[in-house]
Amino acid sequence: MRLLMIDPLLFATARLLTFSGSRSATAASGFFFRRSERLFLVTSRHVFIDEGQSHRPDRLEIELHTDPDDLSASTGWSVLLYENRRAAWREGRDDAGEIDVAVIEIDQSRFPAGATVHAFTPDQLVAADATVHLGSALAIPGFPLGFHDEVHHLPVTRHAVLASPWGVRFQGKGHFLTDARTHSGTSGAPVVARLDEGGPMEHPLRWKLLGIHSSRFDMGNRDRNVDESLGLNVAWYADILMTLTEA
């Protein structure tokens, strides 16, 4: 099956593996964001470094499709996370503290031949003052527990809904909540909504980018023997990307 027959969203979403030396560390999700001529990989900050879990990988591997006529053709493409002992990624903070989003610039000239990559652009970001209704249908493509189509190297997509008011910083932080079934490995996945057909934007990715999935949200005082998990998730507002990708 040709790649051109598949929703480009699945080629904007990438499976990530982290390594410490030759030792495999974790699996996660990410996506591509293009600003002018520059291309960035976006994921959760804790994929690159998580001090609380002593997670300090030095290399990232991105799975890329390499043949437009064969979905089964892919390769792992390596990116170093440090240059001269300095972090190669960008991360951000605001008045409420650290933001669990990081970007790393990609040298497109080093991509393997035939690499097929789609990317979100700034005109797909949803403004904080836009109208997004509670309960709006969202999608989160990613790799929960590393699960994916291992033959065609494609992510799976979870249905989600907006669970907190759009534009309101939940508990004063730069994120909102989604209601979706997620797992570890989904960290860094894009949180998107379908672009209305006939909209003004001409773009192969017919999706709006609302946020970056970070983690599940739970209550510390929940009686785990009686009460189920809330089933809610933290997603950071995607407008942070305009700060992290400034020249």
C-alpha cells in the first residue's frame, strides 16, 4: 500500500526510543513541527531527561518510513541529545514552573533517502481564545506501551474529549485535561482535532494541533482499593511551540 493513501497525521507522529550508550532505555511518542524552513521533533521533556526517575539518555532513535511504495520499509534514525555536554534540546518554563514539553531541531539533510515526514505548522495551532467546547472530540495518535502496527510501522489513535475549559490553565499551569484511555509510551503525542472540511487552510495535515500529551492525571488521596483511576490526562497547550522554536 502506498503511503499517500494513509492519513498524513500518522507520518507526522513518530515512534521514539531512547538509549544510554548501547542500552535501550524507554519508548515514547513525538511529532514533527515545521517553522519556516526549520524542522523540529516535539515530545515530552521527561522523554529526554527525568531527574526523579534517574532517566538520562544520550541518544534518541526516530523510526522513519523510507519507501513511498512500501509501508513496511522503515529505519531507526539516530539523534544525539547532547552536543559538547550541553543539552541539544530546548525546554521552557513559566510562572508556574517547568513545562513538560521539549523540542530538538532536526537536520533534514541527514534524513535517509526516501524518508517520508509530515509536520504541523504554526497556522495549525489553536489559539487560547478560540472556541473549543467541553466534550469536543479529540484524537491522540501514539505508541501506548510501545504498541503499534509492527508490519507497517504506524501508530494507533485513541479517542479523547476535552475535559477542562479550553484556554483556562488547569490548576494555574499551562495545560488542559483530556478524558482518554492512555498508557506510558504515549508521552509526547500530539493532541489534535479534525479540521472542518472546507476550512480556509490548505494543508495536507487536515488536523488542528491543540496540545502535547504528557501523562495521566490522578489524585494522590484516591483509595486504590475502592476507586478507579480518574482516566484523565495532562496535555500542555501547543502554543509553547512558538516560544521553543524561535530563531
